[in-house]
Amino acid sequence: MFSKLDQVESRYEEVNLALQRPDIASNQGQYKAFMKELSDLEKIVFIYRDFKKKTEALRSSKELFTAESDPEMRELLREEIKSLETELPDIEARLKISLIPKDPNDDKNVLLEIRAGAGGDEASLFAEELFRAYTNYASTQGWKVTLLSTSDGNVGGFKEVIASITGESVYSKLKFESGVHRVQRVPKTEAAGRIHTSTITVAIIPEAENVEVKINLNEIRIDVMRSSGAGGQSVNRTESAVRVTHLPTGIQVHCQEGKSQTANKERAFQILYSKLQALEDEKAQKEASDVRLEQIGTGDRSERIRTYNFPQTRITDHRIGLTIHQLTQVMAGQVEYLIDPLIAHFQAEALKKQAIS
């Protein structure tokens, strides 16, 4: 591990020097790439230097303690040694985590896509509730949520909702939310008080840069139509809604939230690029040897990942065997009750894998 850390520190110094060169500073693309690399390396180097500093302080304190005869000084040194011996294992653990190969999508913004599944109206209502929970969570993280497309349920809620979430490290925190979410509760319309089970699907798709995916415009069909839903008379008079169809894959994207046809077309293509990139990523991940670990966050909906049991205020994440009873808090936006244990679990799995290799 420490030889790897020495290499990281050496590279950090190289990048620092490169950024001072006039040819790099005058090339916006190169300069931006070096600054991004410096930022990534800096996070590891600062922890490593802190570890080295405190390791040296511990060694020095132990030597002084052995040579010291004054009782008061020995007591001070004993406390310092105890404090450093408590701190160093935690710093070393952070260093190990920092060396886990980084998911290239972790720093990307995402498209959040929620669809009602089994359960009809109840599924639509829960889709809206979970969307609100993610929106509130995004607010606590300082992220921006932009609604891109909605399809209303019959009695409220959403049959489908798509939004973009932008900010720092969005994908790294939300990627484990992809999958089938099951809800168990008594619907308001259920007179007999029976518990119904409904499902919704969530996909967290990292936003693709336009250059990442090549789209042949001859394979695209664009339809324009009048927007539907609330919004005043202009909604029904202007053909501002846009549906973009990618003919080879059959992927359709419908946008009507924007005020103009141009804005909706741009958003539709943004979603299409990201969906096609996700398809390519999924193909690559299926070819990897450790399919189970690597597929986390790809948007694979074939697996039930979580159950929300309202009568018992219980949430169970089936992937890691986690059960919590903070359902009310999670639905209010405190999704970190679920996200933080998931991140910790998969970091631990990655560390095991790294140790074996």
C-alpha cells in the first residue's frame, strides 16, 4: 500500500510542476485535465502526509518517553502516544479506502428516473413520495434538481418522473438506489385495512457528455405535440412537447416541462445520450469477471433491492441485510440512513477484493 502511496505523492508533485509550465497554462483543455487530476490526487496525498507526520510523531514520542525520567513529562508523553495510537488506525483505514479504484462516473451528475410498477395507483403515489424524498436529500447536499419529464398518475402521483440532479459527487452517493423498490402499506382507498404491496423502479443514470456517445441522426425520429397537463391555455395551443425516438434501440424520450420546443428537444437529447451511454456501460460491466459487485449502480431493475414497510415503519435493504426503523425520516429526505451504510458496505467489499488481488 505504501509503495502505491509514494507513487501517488510523486505524481502529485509532477502535476503541480506541470501546471506551472506556460504551455500547459495556455492550453485550456490540458490545464483543466491537470487540475482535475491534481484535485483527485490531493485528497489522497493530504491524508498520506498526515499519516506520515503522525507516524513520525509517535516514533519520536516513544523514544523521548524511554529516555525521559521526569514523571510529569512521562505522563504527557504517555497521553500523546495514546492519542496518536488511537488516531493512526483510522487514518490508515481512510488511506486504504482512498486507494480503491475510482468509479469513473462518481463525479458525474445524474438523471433520476422513477417509474410506477406493480400496484397501479398506489405505485404512482409512492413514486411521487420517493421522488420528494430524493429531492429533499439533494437539497441537504447542496445539489440542484431540475424536473425534465413527468407522466401523472390517475389519482395523483407519477406514473413516471425524470429529473436531472447536478452537484458534487452526485452519482457516487445515489448510484446504489437503482433497482426495484417495494412498498407495503394500507392504501387510503382500502376500506378493509388490508396491506397492499406495490413496486416502483428507480434508475440512476450518470449524465453522458455528448462526445461519449455517437448518434446517427438518420436513426432518430423527432415528433412534436401539444403539452398535456396543468399550465394554462398556452399549454394546449403550442406544440412545445417533444418525443425523440432512437430507432435501433427503441428508446423513447418525451419532454414537455420546458417552455419552448427547442428547450425540450435539447433536454430530450440530453436524456437520450445518457441512456445510450448507460447501455454501453452495462454491456462492458457484464463482460467483467465480478459481475455482482460491478453492476451496482448500472440501473439494472431485475432485482428487488429494498422494501418499505409502513405499518412497521421499517425499511429493509435486501442487498446488505440492513434493517432500519427510520422510515419517516427517510421519506422526509434523510436518505443518508440508507446511503451511508451502503457506501461503507461496498467499500469494505472492494477492500477485500483488493487485498485478495
